[in-house]
Amino acid sequence: MHSPERLQRESWLLPTTTTTTTHSSSSSNDIALQLPELKRLLQVLKERRGRDSKGGSFGNRPGRVSLVGTGPGDPELLTVKAIRAVEAADLVLYDRLVSNEVLGLVRADARLLYVGKTAGYHSRTQEEIHELLLSFAEAGANVVRLKGGDPLVFGRGGEEMDFLQQQGIQVKIIPGITSASGIAAELGIPLTHRGVANSVRFLTGHSRNGGTDPLHVAENAADPDSTLVIYMGLATLPSLTAKLMHHGLPPDTPAAAVERGTTAQQRIVFAELASFVDEVKLAELVSPTLIIIGKVVALSPYWPHTSIDDSHARKMEEACL
Ligand SMILES: C[S@@+](CC[C@H](N)C(=O)[O-])C[C@H]1O[C@@H](n2cnc3c(N)ncnc32)[C@H](O)[C@@H]1O
């Protein structure tokens, strides 16, 4: 749901202002309705640019785009660079995972545009986002593209960077704390730990074609000495856990699923792999949820289970020496 402040800011895009509008409402997502306003804004920017160029100083300065990571949700996890970039923006395009607190940093005279995606529903296609970024940068605007977590971790930041650079637009990347790091820290889970996990692997559970079985990697990901972090993994969790166990990951491997991690709405499910899917279903977790699988999960001070076998416990003790 929009905060009243966000609604007000976005009302420039909406044909009618209503206090109950959400991102998924048809009016806020109908591109046809928004395009005339966007075109008007572009026109204003171009005219302003024309005037400035007559005045000499920086009128023909090309615009620039910053791809800015905002971290997993807690606004205190923003970097100083990200705060400075947001405060300097003329136009901010933002995703679903960007929190209201972060949007609150946008200048009152800057424009906010929601371009988020949820599974199966995209307010704008990736190509439209590319074109918007390009048009506004070409019109001389200082454009900030806000993305949850880190822009270059399952954020399609690389595609946007590629496209814009090919068009001659200067692109700056400002990293963010990816949800794996932010959530692991919140839960006290070391993603690697001497003697317990010697590597960590970030996977996506999302299927490009909307299928339920994109996890061809499960075969070689079933490594008990590695930590797996799965982004967008709720829909394919049953298939993933079954495959991991089939390929040798012990059924008592500790696992955690965290919905809206690092925010006040955070919900956590801890379980061993064998019962993990049932527990996650029972809790009715929804997106965004991050999944962490591996022995390191049991190092969390919140891990409620005690069924780690003696050899595992001994290994962990040794690792702490
Ligand atoms: C499109 S990916 C974006 C990842 C993002 N670029 C990052 O670095 O964290 C979206 C997925 O990230 C994970 N995610 C991001 N923020 C999260 C949060 N606060 N709590 C739980 N999961 C989160 C979820 O798995 C979600 O489905």
C-alpha cells in the first residue's frame, strides 16, 4: 500500500487521486494512461535544457543514470553514497522492494515512478524501463534507478547498465547490501564459517518461463560443506529440497526462510530440510522471502532445533577454537 506521502508524490502520474490506490491497481499501472504525463515531463525537461544551454553553463550536459542498491529493507542499511544519490535525483524509478523510508529521502520536487515487478505481473516491461531511463537521461535529467538489495545481484542491473552504455549514457553503480548479507547478519548466520561451510552460493529459484522446475543446478549444489542462498525460491522450494536430498544433502540439514527480512514485518521459519517445505507452507510465507540452507543456519542464536548430530557439533566446536 502507498504511504499517503508516496501517493501524493505519484499523483502526478495518476488521472485521479485516491487514497486507496495500490501499486497493483489498474490506474497506477496502466502505461497508456501514464505515457502522456511522462511525455509532458520529458518536454518540460527538454525545454528547461534548451533555456539552460542558451544561458551557457550546463544546458547540454548529458544526463546520467545511477543504479542504486537500497539494501534489503532496513533504511539504516543504505550506504552514504546511496543517500547522496537519492537526494540529488531529478527522477527516481523504483522497484517493489524499495521501502517507504528510502523513498522518503527523495526531494519534494523530484519525480517518483514505480516500475516494479512481481511474479507474473510487471507494471512495465524491462524494455520499457530501458527506454524510460534513456529518454530521461537524454533530456538531461539526473536519473536514479533504485533497486532492492544490490543492483547487480538478481536485479537485472547488468542489463540496464549494458543498454544505457551502448546508447552513450554514463552509468554509475552504487552497490547495496544484498538480502543474503543483510538477512544473514540479522539472524546471526555466518554465510561461511571455518570448518562448517567453505563456500556460499547464490541461486535463483525463479523460472524464466513460469515453470516450477528451473533448478538444474540442484544436482551439483547438494554439497553439505557449502551454504545455499536462494532468491525468489518460494514457488520452486518443494522441487529444490527434494532434489537436494535426492542428490545427497542430509534431511537434517538446517534451513531458514525469511520473509521481508530486516524490516519490522520480518517473519522467520527454521526447520530441517526434510520438514522445511511443510513448515514454510504452514507459515504461509509470501514474497519477498529468502531461503538459506546449510549447516551454518544452526549457528544462529535463534535456531530452535537440537538435532544436530555429535560430529556436526564437534566440528563446529573445533571451528570456534
Ligand atoms: C529480484 S530479487 C532481487 C534481489 C536483490 N537485488 C538483492 O540483492 O537482494 C528479489 C528476491 O530477493 C529476495 N529478497 C530481497 N529483499 C528481501 C527481503 N527484505 N526479505 C526477504 N527476501 C528478500 C527475495 O528472495 C526476493 O524474491
